[in-house]
Amino acid sequence: MFPPLRPAYAGIVCGMGWMRELGVSTYKRRRFTPRHWCVAFAVLVVLSPVVGSAEEIQGSDPASPGHWQIEQRFGYVTTFESTIPGTAAALASQHAITGETEIGYSPTDWYEIALTSPYAYARMNNTLTTPNATNESLGYALQSGGFTIRQTFIQSDREERTIFFGFVVRSIFSPPGTLTPDLFVANKQGIGGAQAPRFIQDANPRFAGMLTPIVGVHLPDDYEMIFNANFDFAIGSAGSAFEPSIRIVKNVNDKWAIGIEHFANVGPIDHWLPLNQQMQTLYAVADTKFKGLELSFGLGYGLTAAFRGLAVKTSIGKDF
């Protein structure tokens, strides 16, 4: 959802969808009432470890019509000290736990609305303009990312189509003192010295939006490809980013799918950065279903000099 968590989002990590089942496997389904779900969700939000926003590819599995859906994503990201001026990782290396709690509802088979809350355990105030900042001065802390309202529109007969389309609208609110989407702004201060880049990830919007066209293709031999084109922009201030992502998986059977996912942040919407300044992360992924749960696991690595490092993501969710 957010572009790289300053800079922990640099690996774009979908975290472990906390128990869409929320521990329900120890109970018989008929005994797990709505009251149980409310209590479990409250405990999950209070006790879940610090984490930051996570990115997921939209279009593969929205909530069932007339059902609620709870999903929790967790992840771990490492970004090494970058030699590329103007990148968040150039200020200090980062080891971050990231995550996102989401609850959604689908009134129909073509529309879903969801409320998402990202959080992170990462270095504080890791902005490029922080004076005299060092690894020691930028301590780790639990940080909130505000909340996001996501609305997904997608063709209802997508499973029967060779090519299907959808569209996602996100409204992002980041109160003062919280994590903010890392959008690119013009480097007017010349941060980076003689080799200063034209744009840096140092926008600090309170309100932001994201528009995401979806294109999905069902290929022969049970392969599926989904492409998202994420256009991120600040509202009421400067800042934007273009984050394309693609997912190619093979459905091995009715419970397992394996494949790859690629996430990128190529720079402002109207100006792509040189490749070594972009964020490019490739994941090997596996999705499965178990006792009503939908689980996803991914192991990835940053491919460019600006955001090189290990990334792990996992999610778990359930309709109810």
C-alpha cells in the first residue's frame, strides 16, 4: 500500500496476514460466533507486533459477496546503507518489521471496501533532511501509519474471462507524527552534493491517494498473471510515485499456487528515475488454503543499488 516505509517500505513487504482464521482452527466453525470474531480482532490489533505498511497485488481474491474479511500482513525488510544519494537508505541501514491489519466487506461480487491500518517497528525520523543524523541517533520505535480506505471495483465474471479488469481507489490519512507515504518530490535543496538526484523520497503529506488499474490474464496450463499500475499522489502538497507490480503464478491444484511477484517504485509519476535509484524487489511466492484460511508466503530481495536487501512477507486471512 504505502510505497517503501521510510525506508523500511523499501522492500515492499506484505506481511503475514495474521490469522484470517484468528485461531479458529481450535474451535468448531459453528461455535465461532460474531462476538468471538470481534474479541479476536481486538486482541489481534492490540497484541500484534510493530510493523509497517505492506503491499499486495489486487485482483486475485477479494472477499466473498455478502461477507466480511479480516487479513493481517507481516513482513521483515533489510535495506543496507546505499551509496545512491537521495534515497532513504542512504541515511542509515534499516532492519524493519512491517505489517498491516485490514478488515473489508463485499456487498456484491464486483465491489469491496476495506479499512487498513499500517504500522512498523523501524528507525524514527529517517528523512533525508534530518540534520547530523547517524545510525545511533535514529533509534528504533513503534510507529503507526494512520489508516487507508480502499475501494475495489472488479468484473464479477472474472473467473470465466481470459482477460479481466478492475480498478482500486485508496484514500490515505497520516496524522502528524505517523509514518507517511514515501512519495518523490523535487530535490530543490540539492541533497546529495555534486551528484544530487533530481527527485528524492522526502514528501510528508497528511493526505494522499492511490489509483490502481488492474489487468488480469488467465493463461493456459492453469497459469495466471495480474498486473497493477499504482499511481500514488499527495493531496494538498507535492509528491507522487509510480509503483507497478506484477504477479505470475501457477495453480498447482485447488489449494496451492506458486510463482513470482515483482514490485517496483520507479520514481515520480511524470519522471522515471535511473534504474539504480529505483526500488525493484522480486519475490518467490506460495499461496495455499487450509481449514478456511487463505495463507500467502514470499521471500524476496531488492535488486537495485538504492534498495538492496532481504524482504520477507506473509499474510493470512479469512472470510466470515
